Amino acid sequence: MAKITITDDMCIATVMDKFPATKPVFKRYLGKSCEDCPGSNNEDIAFGSMMHNVELDTLLKALNKAANS
């Protein structure tokens, strides 16, 4: 199985759809469920991280770990 790499320019909703294991990670780091946020359809991970004052590298590591587990 090829390793999944989630990057900061990927759309939040797209990542959640393709990799459901990332949903709890988004919720833990960005607060309210991203599934309910209309912005998740247009915003990339870098923007979400900035808006929620979350360290981008930390979020990306957690998302990639979840997607590859």
C-alpha cells in the first residue's frame, strides 16, 4: 500500500471524504466538527490551521498518521 501524504494546500472537506480517519483529528485540533462548517468545502488545511491558531506541522503530522493507520 502506498503511503498517503496530506499537504497543507489540500481542501479540508476533500481530505475528510478521502480519509475518514482524519475527521477526529480535525475535530481535536480545529474544534467544532469540520463536517458542519461550510468553509471546509473551500478552505485548505493551511488556512484552517491559521484561523484556529494551530501549529500547521503538528496538524499535518497528526492527519498523515491517521490517514496512514
